Amino acid sequence: MAQTCSSELAQFLGPNSTAAASYICDKFTDTAYAVDSTYLLFSAYLVFSMQLGFAMLCAGSVRAKNTMNIMLTNVLDAATGGIFYYLFGFAFAFGSPSNGFIGRHNFALKSIPSSLFDYSNFLYQWAFAIAAAGITSGSIAERTQFVAYLVYSSFLTGFVYPVVSHWFWSADGWASASNTNNLLFGSGVIDFAGSGVVHMVGGIADGIKFIYWSRIAGLYGALIEGPRIGRFDHTGRSVAFRGHSASLVVLGTFILWFGWYGFNPGSFAKILSPYDSGTHYGQWSAVGRTAVTTTLAGCTAALTTLFGKRILSGHWNVTDVCNGLLGGFAAITAGCSVVEPWAAIICGFVAALVLIGCNMMAEKAKFDDPLEAAQLHGGCGAWGVIFTALFATEKYVNEVYPGKPGRPYGLFMGGGGRLLAAHVIQILVIIGWVSATMGPLFFILHKFNLLRISAEDEMAGMDLTRHGGFAYVYHDDDEGNEANKHGIQMRRIEPSAQI
Amino acid sequence: MAQTCSSELAQFLGPNSTAAASYICDKFTDTAYAVDSTYLLFSAYLVFSMQLGFAMLCAGSVRAKNTMNIMLTNVLDAATGGIFYYLFGFAFAFGSPSNGFIGRHNFALKSIPSSLFDYSNFLYQWAFAIAAAGITSGSIAERTQFVAYLVYSSFLTGFVYPVVSHWFWSADGWASASNTNNLLFGSGVIDFAGSGVVHMVGGIAGLYGALIEGPRIGRFDHTGRSVALRGHSASLVVLGTFILWFGWYGFNPGSFAKILSPYDSGTHYGQWSAVGRTAVTTTLAGCTAALTTLFGKRILSGHWNVTDVCNGLLGGFAAITAGCSVVEPWAAIICGFVAALVLIGCNMMAEKAKFDDPLEAAQLHGGCGAWGVIFTALFATEKYVNEVYPGKPGRPYGLFMGGGGRLLAAHVIQILVIIGWVSATMGPLFFILHKFNLLRISAEDEMAGMDLTRHGGFAYVYHDDDEGNEANKHGIQMRRIEPSAQI
Amino acid sequence: MAQTCSSELAQFLGPNSTAAASYICDKFTDTAYAVDSTYLLFSAYLVFSMQLGFAMLCAGSVRAKNTMNIMLTNVLDAATGGIFYYLFGFAFAFGSPSNGFIGRHNFALKSIPSSLFDYSNFLYQWAFAIAAAGITSGSIAERTQFVAYLVYSSFLTGFVYPVVSHWFWSADGWASASNTNNLLFGSGVIDFAGSGVVHMVGGIAGLYGALIEGPRIGRFDHTGRSVALRGHSASLVVLGTFILWFGWYGFNPGSFAKILSPYDSGTHYGQWSAVGRTAVTTTLAGCTAALTTLFGKRILSGHWNVTDVCNGLLGGFAAITAGCSVVEPWAAIICGFVAALVLIGCNMMAEKAKFDDPLEAAQLHGGCGAWGVIFTALFATEKYVNEVYPGKPGRPYGLFMGGGGRLLAAHVIQILVIIGWVSATMGPLFFILHKFNLLRISAEDEMAGMDLTRHGGFAYVYHDDDEGNEANKHGIQMRRIEPSAQI
């Protein structure tokens, strides 16, 4: 950057002005780095705040007796994620030069900062990695052993997710739209902020567990089954388990919304890059547009869910609306930067229907996910990937992914089907990869009896048996109970196998 | 901007250096856009977070049996607001060129971005619009039908509020201080971040809603003595208040929209400094109001009440919002002090008048907002007024600062027209809803709590055995909602 | 800055180009101010959000019957802090020119903005001051009279803390690393974001408060066995912890105050990179501490405890705060690991010593803060020290990095003087309050809970029938507070 600038400026300034030119241009370079870093860092902070959102959303969506357990998993998502992503996650994802499958440099931030990556990039990507883990934490709620969760979470943030992000986001990734030498179908996958890379990975990891469980259930009869005890009665009728606090659900949802403004617009990583220097139009404008599309998609999804559920269930349900809202966000994430605002409304509308549909299927399939994570992030995420391939506009695609004019864009916008093909591939490989990695992991955990908690634990609630007591003590006389609860728990955890 | 810059620079650089000059200046322009957009976008995010603040504040201030209902309204403020403000709200407010009364371009963001507005401006203004709706939802909490809520919320964010903001903030607005051709009283209204435009509008709309609906059952006993219906969770109230405080740093300082514009190029003094000053005045006003309320209430009620302090704090913020950018920090302390007294006074009057507003929204945002508008007309300093509203030297400023009464006159007009306009629009709306029995819920619903009858159950399930009850609650509710009139 | 720039540029541009040079350089100066102010302001907002974090953390960690009380103290930290820090706190801390002990200019922001300080600096420092007060409020929770709280809080934010920050952060401070004329041990104290200045001060103040008050009733039974008094809501604890984490990204990286200053102009390496590194070290320290606590507590207590993990996490942050900008990421992991052990150790000692601190604030911020100060003196790297504290090459750095012991010596001095100063100021204050019976509440109040006796009722009303109780609770409280001595 500095080079081109100074050379150009020098020729304008005339002879023996190279020093002046480079002096001025260096200052511009510094400014650009400062502005972009500020932008990226604060976006990263917003994305991090989503972890708080997940924690509150999960806490509110489970029964009071498992609140401590679920919140602990959310705190540890961030903590283990921080360590593992630092040690090798970032290296697997973005360590370059590398092959198309996996990165192999910059372990433990070695030789960072470089001209390619700064610490701020790492921080931003870490926040994404823990978001993926945060998505799945909901699915294990109320019935998975804590150790199993630790293993599973570190594996996801440390290996499974980084590899996927390498494929689609690293300049070396075989399916990345910014891949320099050869693009998949001459297009590459346009998954701007990760409907597929983040949300589908999280959602599917969750779905896999269900499928795995149901398979085991088939093999060993009633030995182990997916749903929480009592979630489906003996006649198989579904019994709603209501979360213990809608306030926490709404709190979490709003914080996620707040954080999504870092998630989507922040994915530009740079804001100071003009599309047409000297005018009002540049990346800053695209960033604003991304924030707008994100907002509109979520709003539409929320309203669609509101009325849809009103018709189906007969009442106005705030938690459903919150889920619908998040579904809209998960869907727009892939295309947020390359679609028109009006398209975002379509995206949100369909996303809400997708979510409602997925939930109905889940009911039928006796798939029990306290947070609808598989349906929401998996289903709506997949829709988002397709949506992008249909509605990406030529102008925006070329602005956001510059340097290679005439790349394919949305099918409905007249850009041909190659982008759609690439995106279908993306969905398939993500499903394949996550199944191939998480499936065996669950099997091993199951073999070692580390996967599912005992029925007694589940009935009593894990807070009492594993986490030192109930999350809430609203009346002093409760404390009495606390005591014996402790007693119980002390007895319960004797079997060290159950660590 | 780029033009002036390059022409000036060219003459400095001497002959045949136009290319160099424009090259350098273009880069400066790009930088300015990037910095200003970053600033505006993150401010917009902060303002949005206020919606979370309202949600938590409302949730904590109502009884547990209506929590789901009030939170849903807050979520939908943002959602409906997003759609309606995108479709025509922004166009009514800022679509230019237009007349002084209402904008008529840029519907659904047509021909945005332009040299005037970028997407970030829309996002920022949207966050303001939903804040106005959020204010009103508090006044009519715990007794309003959900449909009524949807109707007024869309109407407010889609039409009533945008028109007001057009008058006072758009360059074409008849009372705007940035109006180019002729200023109201040669001054225009200096409502920097919207004590009048946002808070009074929201507060007065709430006033009408609450008046027409009447108080909640049990709020005033048969002898007419007022009975406090305490909110169900002070923790949520405090949470919401702090988040609102946090968001207010986007609301007030963010209203500059640009931070990279020097007042005196090459020195340490520029808009960035004014932005910081605005954040400071905001902080001081809120802090003073909180302390005043603390001691005031201690004397009146005999105990230290955290929820009252929270309301006082917010009252101080609502009051400083109009003048935050044009007053000295010491003036902000006066502003906050009076605001707290105004709020206490309004609450006493409300008691007397048997006016029931679960969140004191009408008193807080209406009363303190009005005080803020007056305050600005009294304490705006000449220097700051000319820096913040440049291009027209010698404009009137605060009465007490020796700036004459024209600013005050303009601000009195503002208060009157806002009251008039909101009365003329929201009043009839609520009245019609009332006539068609769409406004207030049935007495049984109100006693049972709307969560059970309309929203699928209680918001909290702390003990498993509650779940049993849940079941029949569902049952009840299924029966309850049969009458489709009650949608 | 503008001067050097234009002179340099002028000589490059050749003769009679001074005007052009200064024109260009002025624009660069403006840009720098705008970017740095934006960065500093949003960092300040993040730091402010930590106050919300403290409020929620404290609320969740106390019993339900004292929730209103503790939340009110947190709201007032911010409010009183705002007023007192505006009036003289900032002047004591940074008013220059001044002696090495205390500042004596810029009272009530007089002659701010100057070329040294802008409003944004004040806002940022204010957010730090209230954080210190927030720390202390945790230690004395559930048993302190409200007046006592008001007194110590204003004293701490208005005098004790500002003086300490003057010593170590002001350019005139006798132990400041940015002191121009003579550095302590030719090094000065490198307490970048305040493990000592903020956390130790808050923690030690809390230590004295809790010591003089003694443990809560029932905390240690007659046999002296410790009885856990569990907080009433783990959800609030986790909420608060995450918000504190969020805010810490303003606390540590924000302490650079400027982001647009290249270390090697024209390359990708500059302060922006150091800022990012600071955020990374902060993150890693916290994460390691959390995991260490998780497994440590699992071994000790036999269960996975989320509130312990939250405290461990915060301990890691408190420890890394001093050295966050001058250590390598790998060192941050060591820092967090040890911090967790320090916290566990301190808690065991506290148990033994029958010291009761409801939020472990003294152990967490005092103990881990002290470790952080030492840690910095051991692991600060030469390269980073010289980049972050430029202008004086060859200054001492971490002992283990081969930088000699002078930095360590300076930091030991820091710990001693902080302990001494806080003991000499807060100790007597609490003692006097104690003597005048203004410190601890009456036993009845403590059993009944302060919310009922002082703050107008219980924080939560989940069932309507509770409201009945509310009524007589009110009754009780009205009687209780008669003795005006108990203000």
C-alpha cells in the first residue's frame, strides 16, 4: 500500500519529491492501520459479548435445576476456546503459507504480528470460534456429563471449526472466495460472516449428537436415549419443558443482537478502503449496509415468527419470537454484505418459516434440543447459504471481493448457477466433515461412559449433584435445603469414573 | 470537502501540482469518511443497546405475571420499528429535498447512500426511533391489549416520531437549527439529541395512552388512596438502568454524527473535544439527579430506594439530552438537580391526579424532557453554540448566558408544537382503539396476568412442581383466548 | 507534533512549500486527534460498563434480602464518583504542573481541554475511579450502614485513589514510569492499567472495612466452623462476570489512550498492534485462571463450581492488568495460572483468619493485584517496555527476561507504599466510623435484611401473595428506621 501510494504521489509531485511522497504516504498508512485496528478491535469486543448472550439465553432456557451447569459450560467455552485457539486453532485456520485443507503456521501466535495478521485478527477470530462452541453448548443442556462437554468443546474450537474456517475464509482455502490461484467453480464460496462456517458447524455438531444417540438407542434398546427424561411421555407425546426465566432469554437475545453488529459488519476487518477515492462511497458504506441488512433480516424473522406462532399455538410467545429473531440473524450472516436491504427481508421471512418447519420435524423425530440450536443455527444457517447464492448482487460481490472482475453472483440476480453450485458443495462438505469428526468423538465418549449423566442426576438436576447447589436462593429457609442438597451431592459424586 | 481541500492545497504547492493536491486530498476525504462512519456506527450500536435497557427496566418494573408481555413489546418495538422506519419512517424524517413539514424521498432507502446520508445514518436514526417507542410502552404496561400495542408502536415509529424529527433535525425542517434559508426566530430550536424530539414525544404519547386506559386495578383503592404495585425484580431495574446509561453515551455524544472535523485545524481542539465534553455533561447531569433523588426521597419516604434513584438518574439524562453539546459541565449539574425535583414533582401530581404509569415514563421523559428543552434555552453558551451549529455567526444562545430570549422563544414553541402534534395524532389513535375495545384487556385477564392468558405461561419456573401448574395455566389460557375479538 | 511534521515535510518538499507542508500536517494532526479520541471514548464506555458488571456480580453474590442495598451502593459509586472526581479527584490525580505527591490544578475541569488533557481523558479516568470504589463495596456487603458507605465511597474516589494514581500515572508522579526528570531506580513503576493503582487500592480498602466490621452473623458458627452464605443468584454472578470481561477490553487495551502512533512509520507495526497484543494477553490470562480454578476447585471441593470459576477468571484479569502491555502472550498464561493459585490460597487464609468478604474482593483484587505487580517486574520484555514507554532507551525490564532487578525493586516499593497509604487513610476512616457506630448495622437489621429495614422492601416479588407480606414488611421498616441516628 505505502509503495503504490508513494510512487503515484511522487510522479504527481514532480522530480526529487520521492522523500516527501513517501513521508506523506507513510502517514496515511499509519492512519489506515490505526483506524482499521480500532474498527476491528471494537467489533471483536462486540462479538465477544455474544458469549454473554449465549450464557444468558441458555441459562434462561433450561430448568432452574441445571442453570449452574449450563452457565459454567458457557464460561468455559470462552476460556478453553481462548487457550486452544491460541495454541493451534488460529494456526490451523489461518496459518499461511499452507495447503488448501489446513494451515500449519503461527502456532501460539508465532511470528504474529505479520503484514498479513495482527493480534486484533486473532482476537476477532477467537471470538468467532467460541461463538461456534456457544451454539452447541445449548444442545448438551441438562443431560450431558460435564467432562464430555469439556472434551467436545475444546475439540470443536481447537480443530473442527478452524479447519472449516480455513477452507472458506483463508486465502489458501480450497473453497475460499479470496483464494488467489483457482476458485471453486471460478467463484468460491461467499460465506461472508459464517452462516455455514460458524452456524452450520455449531448446529450440525449438535444434530450429529442426536442422530448418534438415536442410533445407539436403536442398538441397545432403552439403554440410552436422546431426549431429556420426561420430554416425551410414554405415549410419545411431546411435553414442553419451559425454561426457568424468560427474562434471561430476552436479555440474552438482545445481547446477541447487539453482538451481531460486530459479527457481521465487523467481518470486513477493514473500514478505511475507498471503492472510489475522494467520494462518499467506500467500504464504510458497505459496512453500514451490512448492519442494515442484518437488522432487517432479524426484524422480519421476529415478526413472521410472532404471527406464525400466534396462528399455530394461539398465543403471543416472546421466547419463540426471540428464537425467530436469532434465526433471521443466523440466515443473513452469510450474505449480509452482498445483498440489497430488500433481499434481507425475504431472507428473514423464509428463515422464520424454516425454523418453524425444523421445529415441527424435530418434534416428530423426538429430537430434543432445549435451545433449538440444531434447528436454528443448522437449519437457518443452511438457508442463509442458499439465500446468498440466490440474491447476491453483482455490484456488491465485486466490491466486497475485489481483484477478480466478472465473478458469478446470485442466481435470481442473473449471475448464473455457479455460485449456487459452490454453496451446495459447501453445505455438503460441512455436513460431511462435522459428521466425520464429531460422530466418532461421541462414540468414544459413550464407550467410556462419559457422555450421558445418570437418570438420578438428571431428575435431581445437575446443579445439586455436580455443581454445588441450586443457582437461586430467594428465601433464607431455602438455605436449609441447600445443606442437605450439598449432602446429597457429596454422596453422589463418589464414583470417580463420573469425574 | 475534497474540492476545497485540493484547491487550497494546490495553490500552496504551486503550479502544475493539481494532481498531487487532489490525490492527497482524496486520501484525506477517505480517511474522514472511514473515521466518521466508525464513530457513528459504534454510537448507533450503543443506542441500540438502550432497547435492551428498556426491556430489562420494564420487565423489572412490572409484576411477574406480566413480564412476558412487556418484554415482548420491547422486542417488537425494535422489530416493527426496523421495518416501518426502513419503509417510510426515515423518508418522512430526512428524505430531501422536501418541505418544512415532512420528507418525501428515500423510501425504503432508495438512492441511499448519497452524499448526504449513508446507511450508518439510517441505522443511527432507527435506533432513536425505537427508543421513542420503548418509552411509551412503559406507560401503558400491564393493562394493554397486544394488538393495540402493535398498532400504536408502528404508528409512532412510522409516522408521528419521524415527522417531529423532520421539523427539528432535518436541514429542511421549519424549526431546525441547521435550516439553511430561514431560521425560526433567527435561531431555530437547539434540541441536540432529542429531549423534545425523542423523550417528550415518547412521554406524551404514553401520557395519552395511560390517561385513556385509566389506572391498573388495585393501583388506587376504593378510598382512592394510592397503593404501590411494586415491580417484581429490582435487579432487572438496575440492570436496565445501567445499560441505558451505557447506551446514552451513544445517544448524546453520538449525535454529532462526525468526529473528524477540526474547529481550529492543527490544534488539539476540535469536534472530538466537543464530543468528549458532551459525554461529560451527560454523566454529570445523571449523577447529580441520582444523588438529588436519593436524598430527596430519603426525606420524603424515609428509606433509601434504589429504583427511585434509577428513575432520577434517567430523568437527569432525559433532561440533559437537549443541551448536552452546548452547555458547560457546571451547568449540567444544575440541569440534573432540577430534573430530579421536576420528576419528584410530576410523580406527586400524578398521584393526586390518580394517573397510573407503571414506569413513570410520562413523568420522567415528558416532564424532565420539557425541562431539558427549557434548560438549553437558558444555559447554552455562545462559543459552543457557534461551534456545534457553524456557518451562521451571531446566533442567539442561552438567556442566562446573555444570549437574549429568542432561543427561549423558539424552545417554548417547540414544547407547544410537540404537545399539540402528539395530542393530535396519538390521542385520537388511543381513543379509537379504546372505543373499539381494543385498548384495555379484560378485568379477568388483568387479575390473572397477561402472561398466562395471552403469552403461554408465567415467565419464571423456579421449582419443578411449578411445571404442573404451568400445564393447567396453559389450559386456562387456551380457554381464555377464545373470544377472537380479543385477538 | 504538527510542528515537527511540517518542518520535516517542508524540507522534503523543497523551498517555499512551508504553507503546503503545514496545511498537510495540520490535517494529519486533526485526523490523529479524531482517531485517538474515538478510541479513548469508546474504551471509556467499556470501562464504565464494568460498573454494571460489579452491580450484577455483587447483587448475585449476596443474599436476596440485601440485594437492593448492594445495588444501590453500586449505582451511587458511579454517581458520587462522578461528582467528586469532577470537583477534585481529577485535579488531585492529573492536575499539572504539580509536585510528585499530589496534583493541584484543573479543579472542576478548569482549563480543560488543554494540549495535555481532553474531556475524554477525564471520562476515562473517572470510569477507573469508580471501578476502585466498586471493588471495595463488595468486601463490606450485607452488614454496612448506608451512610458509612456514602462517606468511604466519596473519600476513596475523591482523594485516596486519585493520589495513588498521581504517584504512578501522572507525568509528575514520584514513581511514575513516564516521569520526565528522575525515575524511581531509573525505571519507575510499570503499572500499566492498574493492578496496583486500582485493584490493590480497592482490595486493601475492602480488607480494612471487612476486618473492622467483622464477619456477617452466621458466617462462622459457634464452633468456629465456616458456613457458606451462598449468594442468591448465580445467573447474576455470571452476567456480571461476563460484563466485567467485556469491560476489561476497555480497561487494559484502552489504557494506551492513543492508538494512532506508529512505532516504525509506514509499516504494519505500531501502537495499534500493541493494543491488540494487550487485548490478547488479557484474554489469555483470564482464560488460564478460569481453567486452573475449575480443576483446582474440583479437586478441593469435589464439584464444578461456576461462581468460583468466575472469581478465578476475574483474578486472572486483575493480575494481568499491570503488565498486559509489556509481556508476551505466553507469559500471560503463567500470570493467569499463578493468579488462580494465589486466589485459592488467599481464600484459605481468609477462612482460617475468620475473615469474611462476601465477594472475596480483598483476596481477589488485593492478592491477585499484588501478584500482578510482581509478575510484571519478572516478565516485562525489553522490546515492549521501550515501545510502550518511549523516549528513554535502556530502561530496566523483567528480571526473568534479563532486565535486572531494578524494576522489581520499584514494584516492591509500589506494593509497600500502596499498602501503607491505604492503611493510613482508609483504616482510620473505617475505625472512626466504627467508633461512632456508623459502620455496622444492628443485629436485627442484619437478620431481617437491609432491604426491608432501610430500602423499602424486598428486591423480588414473584407471587402476588408476596405483596401482602410486602405491606407489613413496609410496616416493620417504617418502625425500624425511627432512630434517626441510624440515618
